[in-house]
Amino acid sequence: MTPVELSRTVLRAVRRAVDGGELDVDVPVRVRVGPPGPGGCGDYATGIALQLARPAGQPPYRVAEVLRTHLTGADGIADVVLTGPGFLNISLHRTAPAELVAEVLRRGPRYGHLEPEVGEGEQGERRRVRLHCDHHPRALVVADAAARILRSQGALARVGCTAPPAPEWTAVLGVRVDSEGAVPDELTVQVKPVPAPGDALPLGRDAGRWALLHPAAHDRPRIVGDEHLAQRESNPLFRVRYAHARTRALARNAADLGFAAEPGPVEYPDAHGIHALLADHPRVLAAAAAHHAPDRLARHLVTVADAVLPFLPTVLPRGGEKPSAAHRARLALAEAAGTVLAGGLTLLGIDAPDHL
């Protein structure tokens, strides 16, 4: 179950409570779900009970209890736990591995994306987030990537900066802003990563953006020599892009052998680990958006690449083997991993080449 599907499930629970006379409120247009906060548990949490408590004339915890009865047992939901004043913490059933792979392949690079949050009005109203950053390349790159990830989660994100980006920053790193000048108001999210100690421009767009995005905002990036350009295992960007390119090569080779991907059971010692990482991708995107932290996505991509690279040599038939259901299932898992890598790199503003 994706976050948008869970949001709709919670909304249906509210509607059933209203239709049954348990809550006397107007059914909201949307319900926001996100990672659990401090003291929370499960996969996702929502504060919808706190939102509805005042119009319902009931304590938030009581509203949450009402909604829990309608959520417990719903398709895809394993457990609902109440915490704090009335937060609903929701644990999901684990999707069967083959169904998960099929979902990734069906959604493509948009796997983990949310549909725009449409509100009332003829044109609808999307959640608006205004990011503002200082005038240095790293701040602009982090703000740009954070805005991309926010948009993937249904928000309308805009980026402002204290001054116009230097032309070479735009030309090389691909950064642009929607506004310039001082922070407009207290509602603006300020993006303030530690400035880079060196110049990322000589690295070019892809390696330069990665060098500035991969470390957490409070860490100082390393920009030393050609380490971000080197095509070797010590370079995390190379491992991510190489893993993606290998999955694309496997798809081409399989086509030459006359077979294609078909999700199914995969016998491989760490297949469960790869499936778990794919299933976690929507949560990673939601957390990266909520915390305006593209480094979370970058590190997740490295973890996915490191998990899938040892698996890839097992995908194609060897020797005199003929393609079987097992090979088709392995190819589907490889392609799903490559899809996640490509989608994640795109959100970071980095190219995911099919050949490397």
C-alpha cells in the first residue's frame, strides 16, 4: 500500500464514521499521512483525529478510537496504535514480493510518488512549501533537490534565494530559483546546509550535485580530486549508476535470449533484503520530503545498489541453461531495483544512463 492509498483508506474510515453517526463533521477533502513522529510507531501516522476533534465536539483521543475501529482489518492494514493525544500509528501488511515487484514495474520511475493533493475550488489547491536558501552552490543544490522530492509527494514547492544564482551555477549544476531577496515570511522553510569547502563546478552536473547532496546537511562535503568522477567501487555515485546500467543491460541481453521479466518467487540468499529496500522506497521519499533532506534519498540509493549488485550475475541463464520462470522472476527483481535507482537519481537531478 502506497501513502496515497493509505490516505484514501483513512478518508474512507472518516466517511464511514460520519455515515454511521459516530462523528458529526464535514468529511475532509484529504488526509495527510507521513512517517511517525517521536514516540510513534508503525509505518505511517496521521493526526486526522486532532483535526476533527473540535468540529466533532469530542476529545481527539475519542475521535481516534472511533477511526481505529474502522481502520482495523482494512485491506493492507496490519495494526493501528494510538499514541499521544490521538495520533493514529498504522502498520501495513507486507506486500508479497512478486506483487511488490509488479507494482514497481507498473509505476516505473514514479514508484513512491504521490498524486498532487487537490483541495476544494475549481482549480484545486496543492500544499505549498516555500524553500529559501543562502547564496552558495550547495544551498541551492540542496534546495533544488528538496523541492523536486516535495513535488514528488504532491506538494507545490518553490525555491527562493538571497540573490540570483551565478550563471555558471545554473549552467553546470542546473540550479534555478523562483524568487530572490530576503526571507519573505516566517512560514518559509530555510535550507541551510554547511557550505562546501571546495568548488564543485569542475565535477560537472552529475558528480557535482552528488558531492553536494550525498552528505547530510550538517556535514561538510568532501570535494577532493576526482573521487566523485572515478569509476571504481569506492565511489558511491559510480556504484549507483553502474547498478542501474547493469539492470538495463540485463534487460537487453534477456531480450536477445527471447525472454522478458515476469515477477515471481526468487531464490537468492538476500532476496528478502532487496525486496525490503524496494518496499521502503516510498517511506524514504516521504521522509526526505518531510525533513527537506535529499541526502536520505541519496544514501538509500547507495544501499539499494550495494544490495542488488551481487545479485545481478545470477539473473541470466548460464551455459546450456534455457530461460525459465526463475530467470524471468530474477530479471523482474533486477529491473525493479533499476527502476528505483533511476527514479531516485532523477529526483536528485542526476542522470541515470542506460550505458556506463
